[in-house]
Amino acid sequence: MPMTPEEKRHDQLTAAPDATEQDAAPRVRVTKVDGNTRVDIAEEAEVRPGPGPGMPDAEGHDEATGDGGQ
């Protein structure tokens, strides 16, 4: 019996030597309402897109212009 997309995703994300079940945890929530698709970061997601705390981009710094966002 072929694997479902969810099973394939889990298999791929837990195949690395040091992978854990948490690596396969959902990171986004996708909802569709009236033909519109919304993608939100899951509240319980340990990994989030974007710069981490303390990184220049997290502080509003624009590296291209040198603007510190103030």
C-alpha cells in the first residue's frame, strides 16, 4: 500500500540520524475560506521563519540601506 502524503512527509523529516519526532511536527496551519487560502505559523512551532532574536533584521535593521529602523 502506498504511503499517504502525511506519511511521506513524516518519513522524510525523521530520516536524518539525529532527527526526532518533533522535527516532523506541523509548523503551519492552512485554512481555506471562500476560495482564499491562509497560511499561519502554528502556535506550537519550535522553528519559525525569519531572523532569530538578536539578529540585525529582527531589530528592524535594513542592511541594504544601513537604516536601523529608528
